[in-house]
Amino acid sequence: MPNNAKLLLTTQQLNWLNDNLANKVPTEARQLLNQLPAEDIAHLLESSPPKHRSVLWKLLDSSLEGAVLSALTEEVRQFFIESMNVAELAQSLSDQDSHDLADILTQLPDTIVSKVLDCMTSRDQMRVKQVLSYPEGTVGRLIDTNVLSVNPHLSIQTVLHYFRHEYEKTHHLLTPLDEIYVLNEVGVLIGVVPYAVLLSKPADCLIVDVMKIEYFVFDVLTKQQEIITTFERHRFVSAPVIDSNKKFIGRLTIDDVMSLIREEANNTVLNMAGLDDCQDAFASAWKTTKSRSIWLGVNLLTAFLSSSVINFFHDTLEQVIVLAILMPIVASMGGNAGCQAMTMMLRLIAQNQVTSGNIRWLLGRELQVGLLNGLIWGSIVSLLIWFWFSNLLLAGVLALAMLINLSIAVILGASIPSLLQYFKVDPTVAGTVILTATTDAVGFCCFFGLATLFFR
Amino acid sequence: MPNNAKLLLTTQQLNWLNDNLANKVPTEARQLLNQLPAEDIAHLLESSPPKHRSVLWKLLDSSLEGAVLSALTEEVRQFFIESMNVAELAQSLSDQDSHDLADILTQLPDTIVSKVLDCMTSRDQMRVKQVLSYPEGTVGRLIDTNVLSVNPHLSIQTVLHYFRHEYEKTHHLLTPLDEIYVLNEVGVLIGVVPYAVLLSKPADCLIVDVMKIEYFVFDVLTKQQEIITTFERHRFVSAPVIDSNKKFIGRLTIDDVMSLIREEANNTVLNMAGLDDCQDAFASAWKTTKSRSIWLGVNLLTAFLSSSVINFFHDTLEQVIVLAILMPIVASMGGNAGCQAMTMMLRLIAQNQVTSGNIRWLLGRELQVGLLNGLIWGSIVSLLIWFWFSNLLLAGVLALAMLINLSIAVILGASIPSLLQYFKVDPTVAGTVILTATTDAVGFCCFFGLATLFFR
């Protein structure tokens, strides 16, 4: 394999390498590591405990540091940025993509930001400042400004000549993706020409005659969720971005959208389990404890709420001690049924599929599901309890409590995400805790309430 | 807007349209609907309750049916396939992509499959049969065979002439993505040439001199998880696929990988909540109940397990009734801490980041986190309980139970996913239920066991 080529490894090979780099002599490990593409090095760093990380980082050529920093997730990047001095950092970052760089710079204190900018050409500085001028979570933060635009009155032949001339001058290839943009004299986008068209259509055709005039443009302020659903639906590879004056300012490419999808998916799973979505999985025990303990604290509050509900029925409980044995059943069935309904709604919301027209249908369907499952499992449970404790009244109370609790739980589960969204709270973060608190409280109220009614 | 162009709408516009199509006169609604791209129509169908769906489907031009069926998710597609007659279905499917079609055909009974194949050219038949010959969940099922390959000894000029000649003959453009493949005389892949190279480098260069000889190839049997992590890490737009004899058989494109990512992400979230990942979100109440009730049944079993543990300590409970009031606290804190650890491990496993080298570090860190959180929240809880019930012994028992339970819970949460994976069980499906069952049982055992020890 030639020396300037990058080793492309499968994930398995990469993980093997990670476990065995430590056993190599440093010069060999250094050579192996620096042969890898920046993304693979980032994977190795992200999959390593802190001590191993520092060792790997020291083995890394300083010329690769910038690219590796760009490829790292925010949290792991922070780990290394803290250990670098400003000059080193500025140097290693200065030749990164404008939007990768903007992403990194938002993490840094202002003094370092200005030092990094000082190391760049004024054109690159302008690009980064432009990207930083758009709010986080919008298309603007992701635009790739390194694109080619042409005049509509050129021929394909002329455009190709221009590309080849540029290449001979600068030895820079065209960007690999996937179309060029046609602008009028004031910079307004009027068409796109896929590379495939440039390669297939007769060379004497004019751009204006071969350009696609129907295409999807993103406004620079389009939100992340809309970007994802649009790219997924239309299977775009890239899409042009315009500003509020309809002027072309760059494009959005699928690799960045893929990162957004991954991020959004991870955040949903992590948030629902009460994990900080920015937490490095290999953080120290103390950092991990801090980030997780908040959620446990919130959970403790809701557990105390349940306890007070039970305490409220203290007298009933004292008389019918078996209620204490059965109460986990009602609460856990309600919690689970509610969680099913909520998870379904969260997915629908994430895919932009909930509309004012179908939400009523969905809630109605959920209520039916809750009633049906309540009937099914309520009957089964009451039979089991009847056999276990030979107490028909107890069995009936439990069945009825389960029917009511399951029906309320699914309605709560299905409506909490939309309600939270309406109040601009992230439903993946707050949904689970609110749902558990309410289904537990409702479940215990039903069960003990009915028991008080029938047993005393 | 010209008549042959497709309207590209934002998701918001699309949802508005969906809510208002029903109010339009049918001819107008039909016209609006059939102007949309197939993917948008699929979105409308997927976001609609069954009745609305049937209305929309009837408005659809039969020429669009195949493309819309391909764009639908499996479950919603099934809904329509059941309503179509075989001839209609075979006709509408016959001109779809080979791997889209293979995907659909696996859903259909054999008699219909052969009818659909009969409607196709023998070349297309062969392609579909080839795709179907690979196991589900491998690259083979996703390959795009509609690609161009060239001889290494041609010049760029000659290749461009060939493209243009082909276009003039067939009026088919090159596929929009992103490189052509260079094969030797026996069909073995020896290089790739990005479109950008064809457009930038001097026209008299030979392919063999400009082709990239370092690239990532997928074996046709590569598994889905490895596809995803590799595409994400290297930000590929497409990648060539070879068979076991190193022969080139097609390529994998990013749009299909993006669907895989979405699918995998959705499945994780849905499975963890005990939802069937193949369930149509707008299925009828009865179908939904059936698919959800299995999980509730499993959950009921684990709830009975908890009840039996409590029942085992019946005598203690009778003497110290306040234990019943406090027991939800121990169980829910353990469940939550375990769930945090498990979710983190599931993410790491999905990203192929767990290795034999780092798992011990991770488990050790988790144990520390469990102990720390157990100390923190155990102390806080015991203080609260002391104030509430003025019973120092009770407070101490609860704190100790929480410390033990939290420590065991995080170790369980962190190790269950890897254990399940080792036994080839999907950890996202079985993880939650096993974790809840064990943390509840362990929690109640600790709490009541300690109480029995100290109070009797």
C-alpha cells in the first residue's frame, strides 16, 4: 500500500486495532495510527477510556489534529481542546471546513475564537463569520459554501473547459457532489445542473437549455427537523440554500443531514432514558454521576408523589395488607401501556406525521386500545388473583382498577408529547417522567380508591 | 408551473394539504394529488387513518401506483397490496428498481411473485432474482446494479463520447451518483473514477491514470450494522460491492443507507417501549391492541414476580406497614438507574464502540456511578424519611437498600445488552423487560430483607 494512501478498515478491524495499539512499540503504533483516515482515528478516540485516549492523542501527527477534532463528537472534542494550548489549537483548526469550524468555535471562549480566526485567510474568515451569523439548529449553520456556480448562457463545452483550466491551475478537483448551480446576474438561483447532465448531454448545449428548473430550495433559516424529513422523503444528495432575498448562498449536503439524523435518533433514545445527550460515554465516574443524578432526583420526586398517594390510603392498606402485594401490578401495567402510546406519538411527531386532522383519530384509537387491553389483561389478572387469594371481590377491584388505569394511561401517553410540544418543552426529555408520575399516581388512586369503596 | 413538473412541498404544506384534500371536489383533489412526487404521496398515505387512505388511493393515477408502493413503509404497503388484484399489482410494480422490488416481493405470496416477474423483461427478472438470492439484512439486498463500468485503457474523452452517444440513443442520463467503476477483463473491480475527475482532469488522460485505487469495497454479505457505521464514519455517498470472487456486482447508495439508519433508530426506540417495529401507526384499534398486548403480557409476568417477592415478606409487611408506602421509591430508583446504564450501552453497541478491551473499564465506571448515586440519593432520601416518619432505623434501612439496589441495577443495566447479544437475542427488545424484572425483584428483596433483619 502506498505511503500516502489511507488504510480503510472495517469497524471490527478498527476495534481490534484499538485493543492492541497499547501493546505495540510506540513508533509502530504511531505509524499505524497516522495511516488511518481522520474519521477512523476519531472512532478510536471515542471508543477509549480517558487514559488510553491521551496516549493515542500523543501519538497523533499534529498535521492530522484539526481533521480529527472536526470528526469528533462535541463532548470528546472538548476533552482534547482543554488540553491544547491556544496557538496549537488555532493552527490545527485553521484549514477546516467553514461549517465544521463554526461548529467547533461555538464551543470555545471568545479569546480563542479570535486567535483561530487570525490564523485564517480573510476569505475563510468571512465564510466562518457568515455561518456563525445564523441561529443554531438552522440550515445556515450547515451550509457548504465551497460550490461552483455558472452563468446560464455558457455552453457545456465552455463550462468543462473552465473546470479543466481551473484544475490545471490549482490542482483542485470539483467537489464530489453532485450538481452545479446556475445564477442570474444578481446572484439569484435560477437552475441546477447535475454532473450527470454535464457528462451526458451534447457539449454544444447551453446551460440554460439543460438546467433543471424544478428543484427544492431550503431557506437559510429552515429548522433541523424539516431538513431531516425533507431529505429523507425526497432522497436528496444535496440541496441549494437561499437567503431571504432569494440569493444563493450555498448548499446542504447529505453527509451533514445523516449526522443530524443520527444525532436526533440518539437524542430521543438518550433523553427518554434521562441521559444527557451531550455526555461522553467514556466520561469519568464523577462526571457521569453528576449528569445522571439530576434525572434520578426528578424520579425521586415522582416516587415520593406515589408514596404520598399510598400514604393517603394508609388505613385501607392496614386493613387489607394484600393490596400492598398487588399494587406494583396496577402501576406497572399502566406505566407500560402509557409508554407504548407515548413512544408511538413521539415517532409520529418526529416524522412530522401528526396533523390537526388526524390527532383526534389517533386519540380515539388509543382510547379503544386502552379499553381493549384493559379488558383483556384485567380479566386475566382477576382470574389469577382469584386463584391465588380466593377473593372474588379483590379480583374484581384489581380488574376494574386496571381497566380504568390502562385507559387513562394510553390517553395520557398519546397526548403528553403534543401538549409538551405546544408549550415548547422537548417531549423526549420531559415525557417519560411526567407520564410515569401520572400513571403511578392514577393507578394507585384507582386501586386504593376502589378498594376503600368496596372493602370498608 | 409546467404540467409535467412535480410540486415540491414542505412538510407543513403537505400536512395542510392532507387535512384539506377531503374538502376539495374530487377532480381538483385528484389533480393536486397526482402532481406530487411519489414520496410525498406516500407521506400523505402514511399520515392518514384507514378511511382517508382508501379515499386518497382511489384518487391516485394507476401509473403512479408502483412508485408510491415502493416509497411506502412495509406495513402501510401491505394495507394497499391486500386491496389490489394480482394483474393490477404486477403491472404497477414491473418498472420499479430491482432492490425496491425485491423488498416488496418478499412480502408477497409466491403465486403473485411469479406473476409480477412474468410482466418484466428477462434482464430485469434476472436482476431481481439476483437481489433475492442474498440473505435479508445484508448489502446484497440493497445493491443498485444500474451502474456504469469502463475499461481502464480508455481515455476520458472516449468515455465522455460514449456517455453522450448513449444519451442520444436512449435519452437516459447517467445515474446522478457519483462515480463510475473500472473493471479488468474478468470483471474484477480495479478502480473508481468520481464524476468530478471526469469533469476536471484533462480529456486525454487515460482512465487507468486518473482512477482512485484506494477505496472501500463492501462484500455482498456485509451486515446492516456494519454498513451503517462505515457509511457514517467515512461519509460515503456510494460504495462498490463485490462478491466472494472479488467480482464487481453493483453499488450501495447513501439514500438506502439513510433509510437503514432511520429504521434502526426507530426500531431501537420502539423496541425499548415494547412496540412492534413493523406496526403501522395508523392501524386499527384491534390490530394495535393485538401487537401491543404481548408486551403487556410479558410485563404482567414480571409484575407478578415482584408481587411474589413482596408476598414472601408478608409477615414483615404486616408488622411495618410503612414499608408498603416506601417500596415504590426503592424499585423506581433502581429501575431508572439501570435504564440509564442500559441505554448508554445500547448506544455504544449500536455504534460498534464496545470492545473486549474497554468493556471492563465501562463496567467498573458504572459500578462507581451506581455507588456514588446510591450514596447521594440514599442520604437525601433517608433524611426526608427521617423527617416524614421520625424513624431513624427506617431511614437507615431505606438508604442502605437504595445503595445496594442502585449499584446492582447499573451493573445489570450495563451488562444485560452485551449478554443478550452474546446469546443472539436483540437487546433492544428483551433488555427493558429483563432489566425491570430484575431491578424490581432485587430492590424489593434488599428493602424487605434488610427490614426483616432490623425490625424483627
